[in-house]
Amino acid sequence: EDTDLSKYQSAIDLEEPTLKKAKEIINSHKLAMKLVDVEFQGDKSKAIFYYTANKRVDFRELIKELSRTFGVRIEMKQIGVRQEAAMVGGIGSCGRELCCSTWMTEFPGVSTSSVRYQQLSINPQKISGQCGKLKCCLNFELDSYLESLSYFPKTKQILKTKKGEAKQIKIDVFKKKLWYVYKSKDPGIFELSLKQVLQLLEDNKNGKSPSSLEELIE
């Protein structure tokens, strides 16, 4: 068992200098690819080179040179940018180690709708991870937001008062608060509870309306 462990440790010790040398070889071939990591088998008979690339890469000559240089069989394996971040690792904006490099084993797609449902600003610097893609954690609480949002009125639903119609400008899902302004641009932003808004919509449906939003707040 000790012999087997020493073999694996020996293979691991080869990886860092091999990675450095391989990057130099790739640069000399002027290939549009980025070498991310290299992994040797325990018996050091084969090495897997992980890389990212935006286009198809013809690395036939590269494989020949790598094989001659390192004296092993070479396998080139293309990975995505999320897998690259998982291999490299790092600290996220939350201050913790990247989820992809610690516990995540699958990388489901993340869409901008996850950002909208959570009322987040579409700021690429804040919603993108180290891989440059949307943060995986945007999916973690999405189900909770969707469940809570199902109780809220649609954004375009109008509140009718005798003073005028009001439109929704903001909501707080977990505090169950909504903010409205008059469509007539009368001054004021009015904070209402979800219960108040639902009651007002029901009254509007039955042909009733309060004097104003100010009245509801008072």
C-alpha cells in the first residue's frame, strides 16, 4: 500500500512542472487555447491535459510534441469555464471557497430570469462568478422566491383610487411589502403590505376604490 501511495504522490509531484512546461509548448505553437490543469495516472503512463477554448483546436502536432517531451500517452480534454473555476478554486464574493470547487458535482444552467425573480440589479460585476458566467448560487434560493412570488400580484396590475391609478415600482418578497406611485406623477412613494394590496385589488374588482393611497397608509 505504501508503494502505491508513493507512486501516486510521485505522479502528483510531476503535475506542476509539467503544467508550466506544457504552457510554454502551447505558446510556441500559437494555439488559441488555455491549458487549465494536467493530471497524471498513478503509473505515470498517461497524462490528461484539461483546456478551454472558444473554437475547435487542431492539436495533433501539439500532442506529438507533448508525448515526446514527457514520455507518456497524452489525452486532451476540453472543459467549460465553470469546470475551470472548479479546478482552479478560489474565494467567492461571499468570502467562502467557491461552491464549484468544494461541494458541487453538477453545474446546471443559470439564466437571467433567476436575477429578475430575486429583484437583483443586472450588474455583471455583481452577478457573475470567477468563471465569468452567472453565479451558481443564483439558483439556490430561486424556488423560495418563486413560491413567495406566486402570492404577489403581477407587476403590471394597477391599483385604482379616486385620486388616480397607481403602478407598482418595487416589492420585498420576504417582508411582504410593495411600493407604488401614482401614474399621474403626483409626488410620493407609498409602501403597502401585501394584505392591503390584495384587498384593494379585490375591492377594485368589485367596483370599489379608496379615496387615495395616503388613506390606506394612515
